[in-house]
Amino acid sequence: MTIRRVVPNLTVADLNVARAAYVETLGLAEVMNHGWILTLADDGGRQISLMTRDLSAPVNPDVSVEVDDVDDAHAAAVSAGLAIVHPLTDEEWGVRRFFFEDPSGNVVNVLSHR
């Protein structure tokens, strides 16, 4: 399995207010906006996501990890005995993903684009 990118996810009360803070302070540009989550990036492709409430999952993830094969990652997480807190799901916005909780309680969104 290959990791393609890792993006921290910050839960915010108001996307527009949070967006302005990151754009004005750090010069980041909006590269994706679904209305409940938006991703900002710099010219080098480094990213951060801001979200209010995950659209289809019961909990917001702390970090997103894009992999080349999410099914293999899911099998590895299950084999490792990790708690799956959002099942392997094909989401309407074009990703296949699941969430696991690490031993410290951090929620990790593991995804592949379809």
C-alpha cells in the first residue's frame, strides 16, 4: 500500500470565518469546498482541511490519509484489531473510505479516490 497524502482535519464552527483566517494569515488557497468541508493548500501542495460536521459519518476525523488501495488498508486495520468507527463506504463525492480509531482515540479517515 502506498500513501499518497496526509491532511490534518480541523473541526470548526464556521467554515467561512475559519477559511478567512487561514487564507489571510497563511496565504492558502481553496482547492475544494463541499459546504461542510473545505481544503486549503499552498503552492507546494501542502494541505489542511476545515470541517463543520462530516456529512455521512458519526464522528469527524482528525486526519485524512489517502492511499492507493483503501480495501487493503481496511483489511489491515481489521486485522490489527482497530475499532472501525465508519464502515468502508463509497461516498457520493467520489471517494471510498473508512475511519478507524487509533489506540489513543484519534480518528483516521482512510480514503482512495474512485
